[in-house]
Amino acid sequence: MNLIKGMIYLKILVVDDTRLNLAFAESIIKKSNLDVELILVGNGMAALEAISKNEINIIILDIVMPGMTGIEVLKKIRSNQDNDNIRILMFTSINDKEILRECLENGATDYINKPIDEIEFISRIKVAIRECKYQNKIKDTQFFIIQKEKLVAIGELAAGIAHEINNPVGYVQSNVQTLKKYVDIIRNLSKEYEILINDFFVESTIEKIQRVLSEEEKEIITKLQNMDVQKERMKYDFIISDLDELFKESFDGLDRVTEIVQSLKNFARQDKINLIKPEDITKIMDETLIIAKNESKYYVDIYKEYEENLPEVGCIRNQIVQVFLNIIINAIQAIKTQGKSEKGNLYIKIYKDQDNIVCSIKDDGPGIGDSIKSNIFDPFFTTKDVGEGTGLGLSISYDLIVNKHKGEIILNTELGKGTNFIIKIPILTKSDN
């Protein structure tokens, strides 16, 4: 099944050893202007080969054929669980109820009588098409529900992690601030001692000129001189000067952790009634980039360009985070597969265009070929290796932007020249509030 711009295209395989029947069936289907792709074959072996190479949705299968009968073909098709969702209509001139019962027991879903009656033929095919579409919608809905449940579970996990991190970060921040105060006190005291020591040396030198020092005074001066040597050996002056920078970096790091925790909390917050609320799209993007940081920092340099004073959009925050995250992670993984020694680049641009806020997410990865570009938003379609992707991320993203937010998602890509996803989300108007 191919899903393009909301239209569903099905593949129908017609299997009959009589060319006249194939031609007649083809003419009826084409005349009915059904959104289907036809594949015509003349025997059972050719039918099995066509099924192995194509994603067939409906099969019209002749019962009486030389070499391999329709029932034998039917059994072979149903022996593979991957073919469970194919609708199979037996094509027959036989009125033997036992044979028809055998066909139905072995997995046929309907039958069409010969000679072909045009009205009956096209009616039964239309029923099969409706069943396929409903079946696919149910399957898609099931996976969307599963995906949503996974996101809820991830959100709860993220909330728990954020809470667990938040507590130790809080007291570490407090302790570091207190430690800085203590160090400042010790540093000030150290300066006072240094002033006193210097004064002592000055006074001792004057006295030395006037008289001979006592043994006790000599010993004190020797110890003080040794302390100067030890200070230099231990890099005391450098350590004192470096303290401010160390504390600054520590506070920056703790602020960063706090920012990540807040992003996790926002990501975990589930909008139970899915209300569309006013949101700043640039803040949502920044939040997403924080979540994706661990994945991105080794493989891409990110360049942001945000237009100033952008109006708010009406959106469900978590859903937009999910869309951005899907596209950004896909871009990073695509760049990663190139195996380059240098990092790739990810360019994010957000700006106003008429009644929409436009988010452009562009990478300089391998790009996507024309042969698969039209399938990129199909459910379960993926270019990743088996086990590395479900093929649901972009399909869900398309649904969230186009159907849930009444926006638009556009793919611009060229093999070898990178990929650019352009997402348009309507600006929130007064009537929306």
C-alpha cells in the first residue's frame, strides 16, 4: 500500500491462464477509475513470484489452471504469515459448493463467477478494496496507539529521572555556592597573612642592617623563605587565580543540568486533553535540541537562525517536540551512516511566512533518492536496516502536523546533497484564543 497526500493506492494481482479473461478484467478495472495498480500473470508460479516482489493487497485467483491449481496457489500464499492481510477472491466457473468451501477454508475471502459479469465483478472488487482500506486504517491506528502509549511511558520515565536528578543537583548547587564563600574567606585571610609576612621581611631587613639577628629570628626568616619556595613549587598563585574560573565552570555546568532537567519535565508533561495552546516555537525547538544533544554532539554542528519577535503558534507542545525530535534524530543518523571523519552540519531556521511559522531543518547528509522519496511518509516505510527503525516516525510526524495541527510538512531532498524538511504551523489568531 502506498500513502501519498492522503490517497491510498492498492496493488491488485489477477491470475488467470486465459488471456481473454485477463484483458477483460483489466478493461473493467481501468474503466472504473479505481486508484489501484494492476499486475497480470498467467499461472501459479508467476503469481507466487509477483507476491514475493510486490506488496500485493488483493488477488483475483483462477481455480482451474494447468501446472499449479488455484487452490494449491492459495495454500502456498496462506502458508506465509506475511500474506495474512491479502484479500483473495477465487475466480471460477465451477459451481461445486465443496470446492468453494475448500477455498474459503484455506483462506479465500470471496469468489467471482465466470463468465464475468461486469457489475458483480467490479462490486466484489470494490468491497475488497474497502476491506483493505479499513484493515490498514485499523492497523495504523493500533500502531499509533502503541506509539502514544510508549511516549506516555517514556514521559513518565523522563519525569521520574528529572525528579531524581533535581534533588541532588539542588544540594550540589547550594554546597558549591557555600564552598565558594568559604574559599573567598580563606583566600582573603591568605592575602592578609601574605601582607604581614612581607611587612615582617621589610622590618627584618632594616633591623638586619642595624644589628645582628638572634638565632630565633634567623630560624623564622628561614622558614618564611622556605614557604615562598614551597608556594612556587605547589603553584599556589596559579591555583588562587584559577579558583574563579573553576567555580564559574561549575556553576555553568549545574545551570546546564538544571536546563536539561527542565526540558525533561516539559517533555514528560502530558497534555491529557490535547488542548492546542499558544506556544513559542523557538523555545520548543531549543528544548528539543537539548533532548537530542547526546545524539548530536559527536556527529553534527548545529547552526540556528531565528527571526526575532515571532508570533506564537497554536499547538500541542509535546506533539511538536516529537515531530522535531523525529526529524533531527533521522538527520543525525543519516549523517552518521556516511562514516566521515569530520562532523556534518544541521541548519535550523525559523521564520514567519504569511499566516504560518516555518521551521526549516536542513542537513548535509546523503539525501534521499527519487525512487523512495514518495514513500517517505508511508507507515512502516524505512531506509534503515532491519531492527533499527519502525518506519513510523515520519508517518506519525506527517499525521501530527497535517491532520492534528492543520499545517504542512514538505520534503526537499536530492541524493548526495542532503535533506530539508520544511514544517509550517499556523500562527495563533485572536479567534483561536
